[in-house]
Amino acid sequence: MSEASQDKPDGEASCSDSRGWNQASSIIVPYLIERVPEFHSLTDLRHRGWNNPEGDRFFQLQRQRADQSDEKTTKYFYQLMLRIGQEIQAATGAFRIINPSPQQPEILDMCMAPGGFLQTALIFNPGSKVLGFSLPMSDGGHKVLLPRRADVDLRFLDVTMLAADMGSPDIPVDHIDAKKFLPRQIDTSRVFDLVLCDGQVLRTHDRAPYREKREARRLTTVQLALGLEHLRSGGTMIVLLHKVEAWDTLCLVRLFTKFASIKLFKPTSGHGKRSSFYMVASRVQSQEPEALAAISKWKKTWNTATFAPDEKYWEEIRHGEEPVSDVLEDFGPELIKLGREVWAVQAKALAKASFIHQEENQ
């Protein structure tokens, strides 16, 4: 769930720990190239895109469009998310709540603007009660186009500052953001049937310099920790991720398979050329030991990313990691099954890209 506008032409999710990412990638990528024709084709197309300045210009234009969105652009993205939501529902059934809570079904949207995903959820679950968070426009957030309604409790705030919810209510008085951390927003006993976690770091968000290298991880961990902690056992999470083969992504997907049924889905109606995709975790057993341990780990990581110096931060990030080769031996075949179609969709979209055809004609 990192920034939607990465530097690589294929929209590769940036990794702040580049050395660790490169070391893992040097093992994972050859493993997949050897076994997955779709990934082999995608890797070739990515390299061709990286070597073409037109690819850079294409994605730079997309970044500018996202950063400088006007009313027309905002409406476009809202409608795009509606289409993507409908596509996800048709393929996975993720948006329709099955066996909801005895009372009113509940939905949590961790980063809702412009609101297309939440509108999709409400279409398939009329009468649901909603809690949604969105970064204020004054802080660089997007405009919310979801029509106001009584059953939607929309709170404009920065979710990465939910210190009390993340188990860190006592803030050091000398912290640069001491006055920006927020009191508890979600009652400890409240649970939701469907949780949406598709927030991304925004370039337009004005934030303290210390957060730049850590913001993607802070945003990821707060969404996952609070989303899973407040998910009813048996509920569903929809999580935006980047690059199935990236080490952190691979480990996260593997973790969720231990307490949920997992599908990976990349829509064709938008963002096809990018590496983004959605993990749909259904029948999530949120009270299983593995799930509870994950919540605790994410909260600790958020705390370290928010308050600790660099040395302690990197130590926490990589603490307890298994060797890449061991993970691939255990999870590699399942990763291929889960990711094959995601890679195929991106490869097909990149193959049609204008900057790929321009290179072929040179």
C-alpha cells in the first residue's frame, strides 16, 4: 500500500530498505522467471519500459494528473473505483457481506476518498453502518464524492496518527508531531464485517521530514493492524498491494494464508500497467494466534517507525525474518498459483502500451 506514483515505469512499489529488497529480489525473480511464463514476459516488458524515456514521461503525466486533480479528474477517479469495485465483486464476491453480525452489518474504510469503493460496498450491503477515515483536503487529501448519508460516520483525519488505537497513547512531549497524534477513534469492542484497506501515501500530503522514508510502512501497518483487530471472525478484508513478488508483499500474503482464504486480483478496468493489485482475504479467523501475533507485530512496527531512531527502526523491520530460500521452498508453489493471473494482466496491459510499441518501431 505504498505510493501510487512510483518512479519505475511499471509503477513498482518503492522499498525504503533497498539493500534488503535487492537481496531478496535477486533470489525471488530468477525463481519465478524459471517457473512462470507470465512473469517471464512481464519482466521483459518491464525492462523495455525502463529503458524507454517515453515510459518515464507516460507515468510522470499520470503522477501529475493525480497530484493536480480538479473536479473533473476527481469524478473520473471516483467512477474508476466504482468500476474496479464492481470488477472485484464479480470475480471474488468480496464486497457482499456473508453471514453478517446479528445486528446491523458494519463496514470500516480506512482511507475512503474519493469514496468509490465504499459506495460499491453500500450498493451490495444496503442498510450497513459505516465508519470511514479520510485525510483532510487541507492536508493534501482527496475530495470525498460519496453522497452524505446518516449511516456513514466519516471522520477527516490522518490515520497514521492514530496513536491511541495503535497502543501508544503516551506521546513524548518533545516529539515533532506531539500535538498531531489522535485519541482513540474505534471502540475497543467494535467489530466490522468488511474492512477496506486501500490507502496510499500521497505526495500532496504535507508532513514532517522524518516521516518520508517511513510513511508507506506506517500507513500499511496502521491499516492492517486496526483492520484485522476490528474484523469480525469470518469477515473480509480487501487490501491494496503492489508487486506480488516483492519480499514484503510475498511475506504478507503468506501470513494471511495462515488464517484466511486468499485471492489475488488485478482489475482490467484501470491501473493495468502498474504493479498494483488487491488481496481479498475472506473467512478471516481474526482471533487465531497467527492473526493476533500479526496485529501485535504491526503495532510494534508502527510504534518503531513513528518514534525510534533509524538503527532501531531497521532492526525491528527485519527482526525474525526467515531466509528467502526457505520461504520460497515452503510458499513458492502457492505464490505462483495466487500471482499468475496478476502478472498476466499487467503483462497484457504493458504489451499494449504506446511506449512499448514506440521502442519496437525504433
